[in-house]
Amino acid sequence: MEARGEKTHTCGTICLKYLLFLFNVLFWLAGGAVLAVGVWTLVEKSDYISLLNSSLYSASAYILIVAGVIVIMTGIIGCCATLKELKSLLIVYLILLLCIFLLEIIAGVMAYINHQELDEELRQNLKVTMQQKYQQPGEESVTQAVDRLQQEFKCCGSNSSSDWSDSIWIQDPQNKRLVPDSCCKTPSDLCGQRDHPSNIYKVEGGCIMKLEEFILNQLYILGAVGIGIAFLQLVGMMFTCCLYRNLKEDPY
């Protein structure tokens, strides 16, 4: 009976090892996904950062990259601790999982609070940024961001195309356009001379509404990824505690 109990206990430990190893593989892949989202946000959507006076958007991307690297490193530590059956390393791994889990909760709360501030800041500053910095010396990044924003989201102006009438660039006597060429449905040189709906985008709510939708969708994606990783962490912490206890009790 006793020998059978020891054998069963050893099999349970082996099962826990492989379950925890599988978890760490999934956790490592999740870290890679977080890292990829952070890099994609910086590389693919970096133009829009110049339209925001706040560094929140770029900071969020960098936080994602750092978090992804930490998750990947934690997964590697977990794999080593599991395969080598190092109880001290299992404790380190458990503490890292708990810290990441707590950081995710804090980051989630801050993201929700800051989203409200970002939304208000966007409404207040996007119009001024577009009117005062578009096609101005030294503001090439803003000009590129505005052109890409209007073409990608098929919009014109901050709230509407009429916002461009107060633009420094549009009011320049040498400029013959009513709106930038990027407002046109079929962009071409000087196509912005006509602001008729058949020629330019007339979207209700303007580019602000489109950019707000984009940022909100980004938050949904980050939230879904965060919830998935948090669930994995809870499972991982449970497996780690069970494996640590079994290794402590297992005579082998």
C-alpha cells in the first residue's frame, strides 16, 4: 500500500511538471504576443503619436514591450525551475507571476482612468494641432500624421472639413487649396481646391471620432490580451504551488 502510494505520488509530480511546462510555453507565447502588439503599435501607428500632446500612447506601447520581455523571461525561468525541479527557483517564479499579475491590475485601472483624460485631450488639442502645425517648418511629423490619418480613416478636418478654413497653411495667400490634398477621395496635386462632398470626405464627427474609435479598439485588444494572460497566470500560480508542495513531500 505504501509503495503504491509513493508511486502514485511520483506520477502526480510528473504530471504537474509537464502541465506547468505546457503552461510556461503558453505563457511564453503570450509574452511574445504582447511584445508584438507593443512593437506594432510603435512602428505601424507611431505617426499618430505626434498628434497627441500627451506621451501616454507611446508610453503604453513601451510598457507593452517591456511587459512582453518580462513575461518571456519569466516563462524561461519557469521552464528551468520545472525541468530542474529547483524549489528555490519555483519560489522566484511564483513571486514574478504574482508581481506581473498585480502590475496588470494596476495598469488596467490606470488605462481606464487615463483613457478618459486622453479622450478629452484629443478633443481639445487635435483641432489646434492640425490648424497650427500642418505644413509648417519643423512639423513634418505632424503633417505626415495628419495626411495619413485623413487618408486611412477617410475623414477631413478635426471635427469637419470647415476646420481647415482657420488653418495657418490654408490662409497663406500662396496656397490655393481649401483643404489639404489628403482630404480628397482620390488624392492628387491641388485636388484640395474643391471642398465639395463629391471630391473630399465629409464624415460626421470628423477625424476625432475616427481616431477615438481606433484608440478604443486598441484598448479592447490590450484588455483582451491582458485578461487572457491574467487567467494563465492564475493557473500557473496554482500549478506552481502544487508542484512545490509535491516536490517537498516526494522522497524522490
